[in-house]
Amino acid sequence: MKYLLIITMNPTVFESLSEADREAVFAGHDALIKELNETGEMVGFAALADPSATKTVRVRDGVPAVTDGPYVEAKEFLAGYYVIDCESPERAVELAAKIPDATFNAVEVRPVMESAGLEM
């Protein structure tokens, strides 16, 4: 079953980390990517640009309106994600706990309906 591991980021929290702690976060991602590739559980991943580079599109009455910035105002934002394919929800949670960002922000584990079906 496929899962999306959604990494949220609070820039204030990240900026408060020491340089060594930030480097440890990046090294932790490298280690997790290596593990997921070795186990065959990696489907894909992406780190996302800062929300200041975001465009939000809304179509109303057939007319697209494009605005700068993210859809919602929040302290946290979507920083990146992993798509994994593993055998159980428990394994997905285990892998999410290995994402270094989980030590200072949240990682959401969400089944991907394409794989799970509409019964979710």
C-alpha cells in the first residue's frame, strides 16, 4: 500500500536550530532515502521551495485567478514529502518517525487512495 509522508515545517523552529542540527537533518534525510531505496519502499520524494515562491490558482466562473503565496495563512507549511510503498500502516508510521523533521515539527502519514481504493 502506498502512503504519503507529509513533512510540515515551521521556519521559526528550523531557524532556531544550530548549524550542526540542520546538517544532521539533511544527513538524516540522506540516510532515510538510502534505506528506502535499499528496501524498495521508495516511490518518490520532493523538497519544496519556500512558500514565498508559491502561486495559488482559483477558477471562478471559468476564469482563473492567480495570487502569490500559499492557500492558507499558517505558521507551518508543506516542506516536502515522501511517497512510500510498504506493507502496513505501522511500517509507514515507523518510516515517518525516521524523518528527522519529526523531532521538531510534524509528519503526517496519509494513505494514497489510488492504491487503497475508495473505501478509505
